[in-house]
Amino acid sequence: MSALRITDVRAYPTSFPVDPKDSVTLGIGRTVKRDAVIVKVSTEDGITGWGEAHHGRCPGAVAHLVNTTMKLLVVGQDANDITGVWKKVYDKQLASHGMGAGACLALSGIDMALWDIRGKALKLPLYKLLGGRSKPIPAYAGGVSLGYQDPKSLMEEARPHVQAGYKAIKLRIGDSVARDIERVAMARKTFGDDLVILSDANTSYTVADARAAMPALDELNVGWLEEPFPAHDYLSYREAARFGRLPLAAGENHYTRFEFNRVIEDGAIKILQPDLSKTGGITEAVRIAALASSWKLPIHPHTSMTGLNMAATIHFLAAIENGGYFEADISRNNLFRDKLVSTPYRTDQDGNVLPLEGHGIGLELDEGFLQAYPVIEGPAYV
């Protein structure tokens, strides 16, 4: 395969307001808009790749980092040398004197775009490039949805997704322990013992909250408690791991295999959730999955904002041996899923998804959308 010299890297910060009727309240606040950073990498052969960098609650800043520092590091490199590009950015921006997590978000979008280019150049879908095969991937009903609300209305929001075939749903907790348990108990009563119920506190629990909630969640046969604490609060995770059998989950806010190495060695978190748009891209997620496999730990990736991340995540799950659930986005009126790109996935009657068969990630992207929906400054959650 001949060299594919990178001629341009450009990031597009994009936002759209959330209609109040579609707003969701969860541990990090109430949604008022949705943000994303879309990364376009161009080559001298005319092949273009697309990726998503997580917005990091400051999409304009992440895009600016891509369009300045990252662009200077990447332009002129061989797009085939994905590992080399990754290491160059790591050495210059993550190893020392760089922008840390922000650089990792930016690198994630570039890395995803490079894998898209490679697939298009070789005329292969991403999952085949990664050594995988097309197979059904179980999905759970997640995304920015099923938040804090009256238990009855929550059941009405969840019901059509269960009826559509989802065998698992994720409920947002962290409101108060009493209200959290009330909603989970209602879901168990409404949908029965066969439905897998997962929970996500979005870092809003204290150790005391976890001590109070975990036995009840365990009794209700909840599958995991996700991010009860901030990512780097290792001490609280170790303490909470002693409160019952309920496994703790985390990873969407951990960056690179080096942070996951600490998570794994601590032994408190048993469900690992790297996000391809945050943790260092597809290249690094594959390394994290291999590391986890050696410890017999499953990978249930976190899904980011757009269809690019969603489709890439399914490819990734189809190519690793310890893959678990795909987090399907059931949020209402997500334009990044429904309008920015072609259909990123379809869920069958058994709640499974398949990787796309197009070249690379396999999506068509509407560049006009990026012009029509420029970045909206300010917080996405209030």
C-alpha cells in the first residue's frame, strides 16, 4: 500500500439546542444543548477520513487544539502510519508539557479519521481491518436518556424500547438514594426479571450514598453501578467495592492504557468502558481491550455524541474477544445521530446490532450540517 500523505486536518465544533421537551436531567445536570467536535483528515490522494473527538464540555477549545497544535504535528505524516502518528502526538502532547486530557480528546478524533481513511483506501470495513468479523452485538438502551423523573413517566419512556427488543436498559441515578431505588424498583416490577437493568450515577454519589444504595441495587439484580465517583477518585472506588456484589463500572473518563492500567491493578472496577472519542481513539481502545483481556475483564464501551462514534464502536466490538454491550443512543431527536451522518446502526428484534459493511467506518457525512449548526458557546448541562 503506497503512502498516503496527510495534507490537512480540520476540526468542526458543532452544536444544536435541545428542545425543553427532550431535555434529560442526570448526575451532571439538565441538557440544554448537544455538542460535538468532528475531525476531517485529508490526504494527497483525495481520500478523506472522518472522526469524532469528544467535546470535553468546551467544543470550541478542543477544535482549536486540533486546528493548531495537532495539525502542525500531523500534516505531512503518512496516514497509513497510524501508530506512528499516535506516538508522535503522545510524545509531544501527552507525555509531558502538553494539554493532557484535551490532547487525548483531539487525538481520538484524528485517530478515528485515520482508520476511516485506511479502510477506504483498502476498500474494507473497519471491523475487518481490526481482525474481526460481522456478528450480532448485544445493545442496551442508553445515551442521554432515561433520566431523573417520576417513575411512571420513566416507565413510559422505557417501554417502547423494551418492546422493540432491547434486553437491557440503563437508568440514570444520583438524584437521591431513595428516589434512585424507587425508580429502579419500578423498572424491575414493570418489566420483570428478564430485563437487564444497568445504572449510571454520572459521578454524583458520595461514598455514603454508595454504601446506602448498593445493597438495594444488588437486591434488585442491577447489572452494574457506573461511575458513582469521579474517574480519579481511586480511594472511593476501592472502598465502595466492599459494599456488596454489585460490580462497579467506569472508563469513559479515563484516558489511554496507562490510566486503565491503574484502574485494572486496583481491582475495584470490574466493568471497563473506554470511549473511542476520548481515550485515545481506536488504536488505543484496541490496546486497552487487550490489556483487559489478560485480566479477564469485559469491555462495554461508552458511546459519544455522534453516529461516527456509534458506528466505529460497533466495529471495535466486532473485533475484540472481550467485548460486551454496545450503548445504543435512544435519546430523542439527536441530530448528530439522525442528520449529520447516514444511519449508523439498526437494532434487530433481539436488541442486537451489526457493524456496517461500507469502507472504513462506513458512513456518509453531510458537511452542510456542520455549516448549518455552528458551535454554541456555554455549558451543555446546567
